[in-house]
Amino acid sequence: MPDYINLLTQNLAKIWQEINKTPGVCGGDACIRNTRFPVWVLESFRRLGMNESRLLDNYPTLTATDLANAWAYGAAFSNEIEIAIGENDDD
């Protein structure tokens, strides 16, 4: 029987390698691999109804894998993303 816990851990480790937090870049927020695209911004766009196809059309340097990683990170660290959205909301 395969070691599902080990497989899951390896997959999650790869996801988080694609999300970077760099002091001094975008306030240290979680961003897509070596970019200045914060996960919270992508999540905000998604909540406003922008679908993945439109996101990829508008930001051609992003890939479908980048979005999948952002959604996975956002789900795993939802409190962090909620705080970042709240701090940056311009109502």
C-alpha cells in the first residue's frame, strides 16, 4: 500500500515552494513564485467574479499551476489571506 501521508507531504511541499514570502517584497505577503503577485490579490479578483481564464489572459506571466497553487495556499492559510485582504481593502 502506498504511503499516502508521505505523498501528500511531498505534494504540499512542492506547492509551498511555488509560493514565496520575501521580506520587503509586497509587504512580505505570500506571492506567486518569484513575482510580485500576492496570493491575496488573486483571491480578491476571484471573489469579484474574475474566472481563471480571465486572470490568465490579463496576467500572461501566470500559469494555471500558479493559480492552483494560490488557491491551495489560500485554503490552507485562509486567516492570513483574510487579514491581507482586509488590510488592503479600499472600500
